[in-house]
Amino acid sequence: MAKVLVAEDDNLTRHFLKQALEFGGHHVVGAADGAEAIAYVDRPGAFDAVVTDYAMPRATGIDVIAHVHKVDPLIACIIVTAFRDLDLAMQAMVEGAVAFVPKPCKTDYLNTVLRTALERRELATEAIRLRALAPMLERFTLVLANTIESKDADTQRHANRLVDLSDRIAKRLDLSDERRAAVRYGACLHDIGKIAVPEHILRKPGPLTQEERTAIRLHAEVGAVMLEGIDTWDDVRAVIRHHHERFDGRGYPAGLAGERIPIGARIVGVVDAYDVMRTGRPYAAARPMDAIHDELCRERGRQFDPDMVDALLEVTADAAAAETQPAAAGASILEYGQVRNRARSAIAGWIGEAAAAPTVRI
């Protein structure tokens, strides 16, 4: 049941509108003119919707709507008037009205319009709530991911690094804000399914048996299943489920190839391998940067999407260039540009020397 304010100076019409909306199951308060309606609205949280006439003493319906949206922009406003004037309707919409209903109107029609307006209000409220919760949710996922990663020796800050680098690549690829958010969440929780993998397998320093490899490989699907209850996270689940697919189709769990692999999974897949090589694992020591670059280039077009490899090498080269930028005051932009150009030349050389080599184990 919604709380609705009806602003109408004609007593008979106001009585009809109140009865019509009460018939629809709403709690209705009447105001005899625009000024009275404005006074009612000044009570915070008093109404979910306002149904107002246009021509009223002391303040018009447009004035009422304008004031309503200063108090609470999410209150659904409907203007009801005998003036069948398109300019008036447009003015009302500009001030925030969500519907324009001409007099006389039927009870069912008025309630249908109000129901639609309230549904829009609910969606808008939910969108604002989710935007407000997003930073908190992102921090929570990082805490959760790092707790899970602590099972996997020497990888406690792995999720943080993946989130940062994956987002930089997504930004470089000009993905939308929504898709970048999905990439960040997917990167953060990519290995959440490892909670179901026995710890002795995660910590094993030597080669895995076939049975152990099967157990490890289940983590991608387990992680996606764990998050099935979050309706808006289809893209996040796709990252988690498919970040071990290979560009050549020989990955798991679905054997997807090329652009059939979700772009977020292609980003996280290459960043995950990069970080594993950089920091090491029980089964493999950390590698020097030159060896990492060589490995990425060898697997370009095989294990990894070539575009994702190029983007990764570019953002890491940019970071390296920034770190080597002269610290002295007044260092020229030209000097910084030369550093970047040398880094890009190195990337071109690495790509040109790419040759066959073993798959990166992650």
C-alpha cells in the first residue's frame, strides 16, 4: 500500500480521486490547493506518490511537482488536468512528472498509471541503494577473497593485485563502467571455489595426479555455483567459471575458444597467469620479468587472447615507465615519453620473438 497525496482544488474531483486510489488499496491524503500540498510534502517520508491538478489557487501543479522533487526526487508525481495541452505535459515532465492523465479519467486507468509510477520509483530506489552499497560490496569481496586465498600458500594478496591490474586492462579496452565492475568482482572472486579443494592439494609442491588435477579444475564451476543466488551477477559468474578457458579451445571447464570466452574471463585469465609467474607458487618459483614477458608472448594466441596479452604488456610497461621517470624536479615530458617508447619497442620485440613453449600452470 502506497501513501499518496492528492492535490485538487475542486472538492468533487478531489473526492473522486481519493476514492479511486483508495479502491486501488492506497492510503490517500487530500490537499485543497497547491500551497497546502506543498506544506504536506515538507514532512519527510510522508508520501510515495503525488497526484496533482494543474490549475490550483496559490500554487500550480507544476509548482507542487518542482517542490516535491526538491524534498525527495524519488516521489512519483502524476499530473491530472482538464487542459489537453502538449506543452503543459512537457513542462510537467521536465519538472519530474512521470505521467500525464487527462480529466475525466477512469478508476482502473488512474490506478494502472500509479502502479507503473510506483514500480519505477522502486527500481530507482533499488538502483541508488546498489550504487551506495557497491564500494562496501567490493571491499567485502576483497576480504573474502583474501581469506580464501590464504589456503593457497603465498597468495594472500593475489586477489588485490588481480583486481587492480584487471581493472586497468578493462579501462584500457574502453569497457563500460558496468562491465569493468563485473571484471573487478570476477577477478576478486575468481578462485572462490578453491574453498572446496583439499588444502594438501593446493600446497603440493610437486606434479599433481590426474585425480588431483580433476579436483583443482572443479574450483571454477564450484565458484560460479556458489554465487548463483546473486541475480545481477551473470557477468561475474562468467568470469569465475571461464577464467581457465584457453584461447585455442583446450581449456576448462567448457572448452570455449576465441571470443566465445567472455571478455572478463580472458582478462582475468592472462592477469592470473602473470601474477602467478611473478610471485611464484609451491610448484614453481617466481620468474624474472624478462622470462614472464617471453612466456606471455609465446602463449599469445594459444593460451591467451592476443589482445589481452598486448593490453597487459602495455599497462605493465606504462607502470614501469612511470616508476623509472626521472625524480628530479623539472624532468621533461620528452624524457618520460622516451622511456615509454623504449618500453613499447621492447614489447614489439617480445611479440616478434614469440615461439612454442609449455602452458602456464595456474
